[in-house]
Amino acid sequence: MEEIERNQLIAKLISDGMSLSDVQKALKDEYNIQMTYMELRLISSDLDVNWEKCDAKAAAAKPKVIDPNDTVDDGGLGGTQVNVNKVVRPGAVMSGDVTFASGARADWQIDPMGRLALNPIGDSGKPTEADLQEFQMELQRILQGAR
């Protein structure tokens, strides 16, 4: 499969509502094309893709993204808040920090292989399973919006 055909297939699968993880799996299983999540993310960011169907699940959860330059008053309500560092940590492609709805805090980073690392900050506690799912959905939304 040539690069143009591969990119058209990726655009079609995403427009049909598949997540990047599902596209990555389909490429491997059905077309024997192996690529990292980050490679797929970078390719998809260059494509003319309708992200609406893919973002439908993430929009339902609606976690908050906090810009460090903005002041936000959430009225004391919880919610996962993900920040992206403007200056990336050494050895990372992207990095930032997260405050989970449960109050736990962590630093996160994505390495050049597309792997996610999450490191707790201080004694803030351990995030719940629901916290981690919300964080992953929000991070995926941020990555898709970073086009």
C-alpha cells in the first residue's frame, strides 16, 4: 500500500468515528501496517479529517483543560484538569501535569515512541480508575485538537 492510499484509509477510518487507537489496530491487523500511536497522530494531524464522530465520546465526558494563563473558578466542583507544558521535558515529545477529580496530582509525558508515563506528585494520593479513564480521554482530545 502506498503512502497516499494509506493516508486516505486513515482519513476514512477517523471520519467514520474510529479512535486513533482503533485505527492503529486496524492498520496492523487488516493491512499489516505497523506504526506507533505518535506516528499515526502526526499523520492524522496533516489530513483533512472530520473529527466530530471521533470526538463524540470525549465531548460527553467534557473534562476541563486549564490554560495556565487563564484564571478559572469552577465553584469548588471536581473534574480532571489537564495542563500541557509549553516547554517540553527532556526526552519527551509532549508533557504536562494533571489534577484528577479525586484530588490526586501527577506529571505526565509522552516519549518519542508514543508511550505515556504518569508520575505522582508528592503525597496527593493515587488516582482512581475513573480518574485515569477521564485523563486518557482528555489527553486524546488534546492531542487531536493540537492540529
